[in-house]
Amino acid sequence: MGLPKACAPAVLLVLPAPEACARHTVAAVYVHNVVLSEDTEVPVAPEEALMLMDKNMAILEAAVKEAARQVLSQSEMFVLVNTNHLFIFLMVSFGSVCWYQGAHIIVTPEDGVYGCVFSREKTYPYLEDIPDPQVDWILCADPGRFAPSPVLERLSCLARNNSIYVVANMEDKKLCNSSDPRCPSDGHYQFNTNVVFDSEGKLVARYHKYNLFCDKQFNCPKDPEFVTFNTSFGYFGIFTCADILYHDPAVVLASRFQVNTILFPTTWGNALPLLSSVQFHSAWAVGMGVNFLSANTHNSTLDMTGSSINAPDGPRAYYYNTETENGHLLVTARLSPDYPAAVNWKLYASSIEQLASNSHCFSGVVYHNLFSFTELAEPEGDCAICQQDLCCHLSYKTAEKQKDDIYVLGAFDGLQVVEGDTALLLFLFILLFHNWVLTDGCLVSRTSPSKPVLSATLFGRWYEKDPPDTQQASP
């Protein structure tokens, strides 16, 4: 039975040139609540390990299929009309429109296949031997070419059957022997590994995580890997979680290799106020002048939430939810490979008139770092606060400063000894609402805060001052 004439809309679209649409990336990230295994005293059998991975792969498969069939426009301005179970997308736009059938690429989280609560021995049944992409292998079409790899094969078929690039994090094993002085005592390396399959199901990228954090069941590769791959819709680089805090490989991919999009599987535990996932990842994208696809696991009890799709001019989409443990798919069609060059912050800072540091300062600890603070007591003005070689300058004006509101400005120049040994330059602005008082150099809440504490941070890194790399020792 046909659509009634009264319901048949006539829509005239002025379409742009195809090459204009092709320059935009339709990107997706999946926020995954990982199915974890029960803790056991001994490693599980490979068959049992595969059963757990199959549970997570089934969830990721549903997300990949949903991303592949998304219908989006460049401006994402549409209305969904439901008429007798017939869904019609009506596009409203004041310019030319790019329509997209399906995402080009989807990123899934770190540890998304089986979780991260394992010792080295208990991790082993979940490992697969992931070959170098130079072998030119489409696993879905030729699964018997190398050793059985059921997870790799399933990822390959997901990409091939849905015509989409798939980014996943899993674990790689590589045998070694006594001729290798770095070889672990159990005779093999274990690497935290990202893999990328193209829309034909071919393995096109493999990256071994260099900057390990809590994942001590893994080995660090001897040297950082700078992994890139090119597509018709962008030039991509890839790294994992704690890598973003260090120079290699993260900064090198953006500055020397000049990729336009970073793929970032992560298991990110939010550490307020300095290391909140969405804010930190979007700020890194702005600072480095790249698109940044951040796929985080979702476990609010561990403060792991917050995934985002970011461009150099700000976030395009994000998901942050502590009220539910459900997974979530983010898709956006507004990423471009062409953006202005990254801001030269040193040049900008040198143009700022130097102000004397405020003599009325006090010290305070924020996330284990001893800051130098000063209160912004006036409704407007210019202020500076210094610590060692770092001076922070602020020109400000308050719109409606309440009597009991407190504004403070802080600076930290030193070594962050929690969450990695890294040299930080931090400029922190904090707004404290009612019921806070400044007494003897201490900020004290007279009652339980009825409103949130707001903060804004400029997060800087001085890579040359990092301590010597200590991650090269193998278990």
C-alpha cells in the first residue's frame, strides 16, 4: 500500500559538489560498559576467556551496525516524523546540504573486549598474536592464513560486512627468548594494543601502548611507535589513554606527522579538577589543532565516564553520565581535515604585559599539588600569581559577584608525582560559592556546599623536565 498523497512531502534540496561532502568525516565513538569476568585464583581456560570476549563483542557489534546505518546531514538539523510507523526525515536548512549514509569510522574503548582487572598470568588466555599490518591481511576473507585469532577475525568481519573502519583495543602476545635482554621471564611480551580495520576488513594499523599506567600486566615496547594511516576522509594517528600525558607518541603525531585526526581508545578515570575526560581531551584537540575521537569505558563507580568527538574549534559531541551504566553511541558528521594551524602559545605569552605577582598569596593543595594562590577580592582588575618559573596573568571582570563568593587564582610549577611523573605548568581559576571563607590562608566551607565548586584550568606540560623514563623494565 502506497503512502497517502496528503503525507507525501515534496522536498527540493540544492546539493553541494560531491567533493565538498567527501572532505567531511562522519565519526562515531562507542561508550562501552564492559562485561567483566569474575575474579579467579588461577587463569581461566582459553574457551572460557573467549566466552567473555564474545559477550563484549556482541555489544560492540550492535554499536558498529548502528553507526554504519546512521543517516546524518552536515548540519544535523532534522525532524523525525512518525506516521503510521513510517519514519520520514525532513531536512531544514538555509544552505547546501551534505547527506551521509553511515559513519566512516567508529572508535571503541581501551580494554573494551574483556576489561582490565587481571594480573599478568590471568591476562594470557585473552591474548592473540596480532601480525604487522604490512602482511596485507583481510582476516574475514582468509582466516586460516595465520594462527587462529577469533577476536581479530570477528572485528575484520564487522568492518567488512558494514563497510566501516573499526578501531578496537585488545592484547597482543609476542614470543621471545634469552637472546633478547629485555625478554620477560615467562618468555613472551604482552602489549596493550590498538588495531584498525578498514571498510574491506583489512588490518591497516597496529599500535602498542607506550606509556603504561595501571596496566602493569603489559610490557612497554622498546621504542614509541608512531602509527598513522591515510584514508579518503582523513589522515589518522592513534595512541592510548595515558599516552596523551606525554610527548611521545602523542605530540609527535600531531606536530611532526601532522595527522588531522587522533583516534583515542581509553579507560579514563576522572580526577577533578585537572583531569576530567571531556574537558581534557577537547582542550588537547584545540591546543594541537586536530580532531580527537575519544572512546572511554563507562563505569561510574570507578569514575570512568566521558567520551567525546572533538574538533580544533571545540567539541562536536560528548557523553558524560553518572546516572546510568548503559552504553551510548556518539555520531557526528561535522569533522573536516582542514583547520587553521595550532596557536603559538609562546608567541602569545611573550606579547602579554608583565604584571607584578600579588604579594597577598597563600598555599593550597589541589590533587596532591601544592599551588600558590591569591584571592581576587575586587569585582574587576588585573592580577598575577607566580610559582618558580611560572607566572599566570588574568584580566577579569565579575558580572554578579555575591557577597560570600570567593574567587581565587593559582599557579603550580613542578613535578606531578601522582598519576605519572610529569612536569606540569598549571594555571587554575576557582570559583567558590556561598558558605566558603578564607581563614589563615585556608579555604574552608562552613557547611556542606549547596552548589558546585567551579574551576577552569590551563594545563601545560614541560616535557624536557620529565624524569628519566622508567617504564622500559619488563615484568
